[in-house]
Amino acid sequence: MSRSTHSLLRHVTFRQLQIFSAVVHTRSFTRAAEELFLAQPTISLQMKKLGEAVGIPLFEQVGKEIRPTDAGQDLYAACRDLFRTFENLETQIADRKGIRRGKLRLGVVTTAKYIAPELLAAFGAQFPGIEFSMKVSNRDEIIQRIQNGEDDLYVMGQVPTDEVDVEAIPFALNPLTVMVPRAHHLARLAKPVPLDAIAQAPFLIREPGSGTRNAYLRLFGEKGLRPNIVMELSSNEAIKHAVASGLGVSILSIHSLALEGTSGPIEVLEVEGFPILRKWFLVYPRGRLLSLTAQKFLDFSVSQEQFITDRLVQLWPDLARYL
């Protein structure tokens, strides 16, 4: 063991590293204090001591945010590895005692919020001692979380191969379909409805950064078409309400109709080139050793693929013709 490492071990406490990690991911001493139920002067004092022990600045002020320096990023990566090791140890000790325990942090793209809670509930029924946290964000924000290593696993519909080096394991079907208001005039056309008819209709689109948006814009582009965009919305729920209100048509995952079904105010339309049969993936940085809990959840999710497919066919029976 080097002298510098030995010095850090003598002068840096585990609690300081916990505080440091909270400051990094909240980008604020104040928010870190609120998260850890500590006074802000305590946060400031401990970060001052940690900086002195490391001997190099760990933070820099950027506008109103506090961001880690390069050295701070290195320390943050080491903290994540250290915490993951201790979480694994806690899980292993609990298993030896016959107690199933562990923590799982899940990052989820917006559309996956319809499938992820159901998976977590089923997994939690098998392992009632597992604690969950789930962060729902658009695709760009989830990629940023992957780069920062903020979660154990990520549920995505489009693997970010160009942005970050990841492992991606498919675990469920994610069909995209055209959705229109019930009794819309397009529903009276011969089936399948031509894609150019959809492009000409008032179209409701997700915001930039959405994986669903990227998928259907790619299809329109391949056919030399551009949708007649009348409104951009930031969530699937907002789009569903807008479609049901007659503001336009859109393209969403069948999973988004899980609660209300396909016999409500929104109708699934049979259209040329649809459904787009995408997959859901569980994603994590390549080379990362998953925690025991994360590995259990990954294995469990993969085992549920046929069950999820059957649920989708039950929700929209026409899907069976495309499988």
C-alpha cells in the first residue's frame, strides 16, 4: 500500500465520502444537507476537511451549481465502487442469515414508467427486503445518469451506443403504434392506413431527446415524409390527453395504454409500417460489476419476457398477427 493511499485512509472518513457523494449528485451543499438531514455548516466543514485530506480542490462553482473537478470526478467514481462493495457485502451477510436484503437504483426513460413499476412490484414480492428507488427522465437525461454512474440499471428502448459504452440486455417487447381519437376519420379508411395519411394529419410529437420520437421520425424519414407537427409535448400522459381531446394523432407504446386499455377514448390504428416492434433493454456501463441485487433483478426481468408479451396481446389482440 502506497504512503499516499495510507494517508487518505487515515484522514478520510466514510461519512465524509457519503456527504461528498450527496453534494456531487445534488450539485448543492444546501440540497445535500436536506437529503442527509444535516446542517449546511456541517456539510461545508466536512467538505473542507475532505479537500484538505486529498490536497487538491474537489469542487468548482459553475453559475449557481457546484460541480466536481476532475479530481472530484475520480473520487466520486471511487466512492460509487466503495459503496457498491459494501452494499454487496450487506446483501451477502443478509443471505447468510437467511434474510433477503439489498438496494436497487433504477433509471427509467419516460415511456418505461408503465412497465418498470410492475416489474419492481413482482420482484419485490419475491424479495420483500429489497429497497427500491426509481428516477424517471427522458432519454438524454438517462444517458447523463449512465455517464455519471448514478444508478444500478437503466430501462431504455433505444440503446445509447453512440453516447456511452454499455451492456444492453433485451427483456421485453415494446411495440409502437399510431393512436387516434375514438371514431377519428382516419379509422374509416381502408386498412392498413397509408403512412402519408398519418404524416398529413395534425401530429402531436414528443420533445427532443425522446427515444420513441427518434424511432418514428426515422420511419417517416425512410419514406421521405415529414409529419404535420402541430404541438410538442413533454410526456406520454400529456400526449394521450391531447389525442383523446381531438387535438391530433400520435405514436406511442402500447404499454402507455396499460391502465385504460384500448377500448377507451383512444383507438389504436392499423397503419402501414406499424407496429414498430422495439424492445425494452436493461442497460449498464460496460465493465461494471453489478451488485447482487441488480443481477437478481436483471435475471428476473429477462424471465418475465413471455409474460409481458402475453399481457400486451391481451391488451391489443391484433398484436399477435405481427409476432
